Amino acid sequence: MNRRGILVVVSGFSGVGKGTLMRCLTERYGYYALSISATTRAPRDNEEDGREYFFKTKEEFEQLIAQDRLIEYACYCGNYYGTPRDYVEDQMDQGRDVILEIELQGALKIKEKYPDALLLFVMPPDAETLARRLKDRGTETQEVIRERLRRAVEESDGVEEYDYMIINDELETSVEEVHNLIDSQHNKISRNLDFVEQIRKEIKVFAKGE
Amino acid sequence: MNRRGILVVVSGFSGVGKGTLMRCLTERYGYYALSISATTRAPRDNEEDGREYFFKTKEEFEQLIAQDRLIEYACYCGNYYGTPRDYVEDQMDQGRDVILEIELQGALKIKEKYPDALLLFVMPPDAETLARRLKDRGTETQEVIRERLRRAVEESDGVEEYDYMIINDELETSVEEVHNLIDSQHNKISRNLDFVEQIRKEIKVFAKGE
């Protein structure tokens, strides 16, 4: 592969199933790379360093910031979260499309630095489905669910900043839809200027030489 | 279907196979509509009114212009060619994606009037293939082939104005690629603002009511 990978930013309401969707996508198609965030928050029981997150101390994280080795970072609830630059750049250079699961503010920062990035928003088919999925997790209290829905209202204000949306109704269909969507972005003229230039030159030669 | 159709403008070098590609696409997927141009040039032996073109007299054509019933038109070699508005609008209203095969100048006029239109350029895998395809037609003299290649050089100057390109190497693959590309455009946020507004309202209700 000599085509450069695409940076794909994926956001969506809590409970919409974007984590499952992206896991299925990367499992099915070998050439996606799922970016792993760095964070200073403590690992949970079932979490592993380098799988869910790169767990860092506050000092380590601030060093990453100082060395400009994060393409975006933010502070939530007293903890840092950020996207390591090296991994993202390496994977893109290898031609792999890199997926970042990130929230609106981070998405906008990415778009500033990488105007070519593809911003995807995962939608539930309707609000009822979203509320039901949050309930079905069973682990959240009524108050937490309501809080997440209030959060979703806030997040929905930024949806127009995204390029495309996926309605996550039936998982299999959504995986194919996301794949087709990302794949088709490789056909953008702006991503193929070298090819355009090359074929222009070649045709000129044939038009003279024939 | 309540989604509105997309206007797809398809261009490409003479001999690249865009006609075959679009015919296969519309035959395979029922919901595309191939726009038929109006022209004042005389029908050839194998051409039928309403199939290849709507054949018009000069007076009829100029009446269409006067009534603003063409979304673009141009004059080549003393004959008018144009795209009838009614058919395009009707099909889009019915949710069908409408395909226009048209050249650069026409494509740019369409983009002005329909900023949402999708501009596709069909490319050969390389210049040699293009030259070979022109020769293999067998009906063209060496001089005509050279003329078409010179024309291709000129046309290639406008490629950067298009949104996406398709490399027409293997027909079956290209048909699927074009289909996926057009289909994914329906997921653009800008084409789904009503849905975004609707879900925003619904989530607000749930966030309060739960």
C-alpha cells in the first residue's frame, strides 16, 4: 500500500455503541488501527496498560505535553486524556486508517491540525433506543442515566461540526457502512493529486507520440 | 424513501469506459436514474429519441432555454446540448440519485446551481490503457485517437475541480466502488440536518422525563 492512511475521528453519545462498532470494524478489516489514548486516571480492574489506555503519571503526561508528543489532550474530572502523536503518524505512514474515539472538543482540535481528518458521529436510530441501551447496561443508576442523557443533549450541539453520521441500528450493517464510508474517502481527488499529476504527464506523452 | 436523491455528475476522458460503467451501475441498482440530455444534433442510425438523447429542433431547444427548463447547456460544433431540469428534479424528489454524464464546463455550472452535487471523475489506471482502449474500439483512425488524447490532456486540467475519482480498471470492482461512494454521501451531516434536529429534541425530552 502506498496510499497514506486517513485519520478518522469517531464520536457519539454515551451508550450509542460506538466502542463495539469500532472493535468489530477493526477485527473484520485488518488495515484499521485503533488509536489508544494516554491518561492519568487510575486503571480499572479489567483494564490493561496499552490496551484500553496508556496509563501515565501526571509527571509523565506533562512531559508528553512539553515535548509536543500529543496531537490533542484535555483535562476531565481532574485527569488528563490525550492522543499520542507517534502511533497515529506511524500508522498513517504505513497506509493504515487510524481511528480515534474522542469527544467534540478533541475532534475540533484534531480537525484544526489535520484538516483532512474525517469526523464521524455515531447516532442512535432514535432517542428511545439510546435511553433503553443505557438502561440495559444494568450497571447505571437512574440518576447516572439521566446525567448521560443531559450530556447527550449538550454533545448534540456539536453534531453539525462533523462530516458524516452513521445510524447505529443493526451492528453488522453499521460496520459495513462505516467501512464503505472510510474507504470511499480514499477516492477524494484531494488525496490523489500525485496520481492526477502522473496521469496528466503520461497522457501528454501519448498524445504527442502516437 | 424520504431521503432526497443526490445529483451525481460524472466526467472522464473519452475512451475511459464511463458510459459502460454507469449503464452497469444503473442496471444493477434500481434506484439510480440516468439523466438524458437534449440536443439539436441529428440522431445517428442506432439512436432513439428519449434513449440516447431527446432530439430537438433549434427552435424547440431555444424555447427550453428561454423557459429556464435546462439546468445547463452548451454549444459544441454548432449543436446545442443541455440537461432538462424537470426530469432531474422529479427523480431527486423521489429519492433517486440522478447521474449526469457531462463535461467539465457543464459540471462546473451544475456545481454552481447545486452546491450539494457530487462531482466524479473516471480515470484510466494509466495512460497506456486509455490509448489502448481508444484503439481497441477499432472505429477510430489514428488521427482521431490522437485528437482524443489531446482532448484528454485539456480535460485533465480540470480534474482538481471534482470531488472524487474512480479508477476504472476492472468493471465489476468499479461499479461497486461508485455505488459505495454515492451511497456514503447520503451519510453527510449536511444532508441529514432534519434528523439531527429531531433526535436532539427527542433526547431533551428523555433527559427531562426519565
